[in-house]
Amino acid sequence: MRILVAGGAGYIGSVVVEQLVAQGHEVTVLDNLSKGHRAAVDPLARFVQGDVRSLDSLRGVLSAHPVEAVMHFCASSLVGESVEKPLDYYENNVFGGLNLVRAMVEAGVKHLIFSSTAATYGEPEEIPLVENSPVHPTSPYGETKLAFERLLHWAAGAHDLRYVSLRYFNACGASEKYGEDHDPETHLIPIILQVPLGKRDKVTVFGLDYPTRDGSCVRDYIHVLDLARAHILALEALAGDSTLTEKIYNLGNGEGHTVLEVIKAAEVVVGQPIAYQPIARRAGDPAVLIASAEAIRRDLGWQPEHRELESIIRSAWQWHRRHPNGYEE
């Protein structure tokens, strides 16, 4: 299958591209490299530097490299930054997404897999979260992701577009080739691993007064390889089932770990203590976020294969030890 992966030089996109080309798909990666890395693009994929905010750029890519499906990972994704720069987030996450859909419609591309987020739910009213849980985003990041999902719904009805939106929780881990390299780094596991790598003195823990088993936040951690497999299963379902028109799925392990449990698991993996310092809570951080992924298990047969926390952290640790300075671009 010929597939355009928008944002394929980023963390999750790069691993999805790796798995797609391994299965024999013809992949074109579009990325502006503002957050992604050229070195993270599998050499078996075609790379085009471009930006979803440019409709002409998208038209040119789809004209030069016709595809049958699109996977969309392009997004600004820092919650705090989105509060400070909401206009930038709407421009990239909504306007850029609108351009991508418009270019797809013009080129006759019908299939889209969208990388969405659990941030669409906001403060949870129930745990675990299911796909029909109330959506009340508490940040422009979550709001813009939800806005694009709603755009997809209306575009599907008007333009015969078929899509699957995947709302996932805390992506983590690494494949053998590709891992996390963010600047600044905001994800818990790579931040923890920066301590044994000598890149920071300690981990900051935001709040030890939550109503959880040790006072720190509980989150659902899912290995990036399991995420990649879900994207490919969703694409195969769209391609093989003409009755599937639009669907939203949660992706998670269905169980949560506290911040302190993640630190302790990392200590086992790296074989040394990891210092941490508790400070006040961050505004808007829910105590517990856990997903129910029963729908995608039932419909697509997806099962997470990397559920054990130490195994997830070990894959990240192995990648970071091989790449202590990331992709070094």
C-alpha cells in the first residue's frame, strides 16, 4: 500500500514508518523537522521536507507521490505551551489538519489514521476512560485535537472520507532503531533516564498528595511498538472493510502506574538509585488517567505485547544508552 505519513520524523511516527516499511508498504514521510529528526526516518521510506500548514506543499507531495492512505502525526503537543501559545496550536493542529484533509479530498485519498490523544477527555469523570466518556478538554492542546476529530466527522459525511482516530495515553519505550528525542523533554520515562545518563541531577515529581496508593499521579503507559501495531491494524481495517467509515479507539494497557512506581522500576532497570524531588502539583493534572482499550481489542484484535513496565523502560534505556545525545543533529 502507498502511504503518506505526515509527521513521520517524530517519535511515534518514526516507529510507525519503521514497521510499515518492514511489512513492505511504500511510505512517503512528510515532516518540517521542527520537532522531528531526519535521522529518525527509516532509509527505506521516501522523505519530503514540508509543512501541513502549506496547502501548496501538500498538493505537491500528493501529486508527485500518489498515495492510498494517510497517517497524520503532525501536531504541537505540549499542554503547558498550548496554554501560553493557543494561536500556534490552532494554526498547526487545526489549520494544518484542515489543509491535509483538503489536499486528500482533492487528490481522491479516502483513508486517514489520526494520532489523537487522551487529552480530549480533560478531567475524567470515570475510570477507566471509554470512547464515549465525556470530552471536556482542559488545554488548547486537547481542544485542538478534539476540534480536528470533529472536523473529520463532518468531512467524512461530505467527502466520502473514512478515518480511524486513535486516542492514546502515555507513549513510551523504543524500538531497536528509534526512540524519544525531544527538546525540551517532557515525558516522564526519558526524564527519569536522564539522571543515570548524567544529564540531570534529579527528577521533579509534581505532587505527592493525590488520592492514590503513594500520593503521586497514576498514568497508563503504552509501548510505542504497540501503538504502531494499532495504527497498522486500523489502516488494514479501513482498507479491508468498506462498512467502516469513522471510528474512535482508545489505546492503553488498561492499568496504571504511579510516578514513584515508574521511578522504582527504572532503578531496577538501570541498577542504581534515581534521585527525585517532590514539588507542588501542576494545575490541571488529574490524579488518575487509565484507558479502557476493549473496543479496539474486540473490533481489530489488537493486544498490547509489551505490558510489563520494566520491559518498557528497558527498551527505552537501551536506546538512550546507544544515543545519549539523541539523534545528534
